[in-house]
Amino acid sequence: MITVSQIREHLQSLLDSNDPKSLDEFEDWFVRASWNMHQDSDLGAQKLAASIELRLAEFSSEDQTKEDLKAQLQRLLNESSILTPDALQPA
């Protein structure tokens, strides 16, 4: 199981790091942690992970620069800070 807070923690570490290897390390963790998350993780974590996966795929296909990727990931981090379990429940 992976939670929104775990994803946010790793994302913040990536964004705070100046180490060129940090993106590779984040991707390695992310792939392992999010594998089969649909089976046991909450909807918020699944949505955040899907958004990150899309940004990483766009970066991998060279549709954006590393700076663009980090800016998009920072926006996701900021947006996910306002997510609460209640906000994710259907009305």
C-alpha cells in the first residue's frame, strides 16, 4: 500500500535535491511502490500516482525538459496538499 503522504514525502525529497541521480532514484522507488497499488491504496494516492506517472512518461518521451517536469511535479505536490479523504469521496 502507498499513501498520499508517502508520495508527497518522496516527491518533496526529489524537488529539494540537487543530485542528478535523484530523479532516477525517485522513479525506481515510485515504480516499486506504485505497482499494483490499485489493490490496496486509497483513491487519492491512486490519482496522485497516475498524475506523476503521466508527467514522467511525457518527460521520458522528451516532450518536456527536466525543469518543466520539476515545475509540474511541484504543482502536483502543492495540489495534493489540499487533498483530504473527504474531498475525494463522491457527493
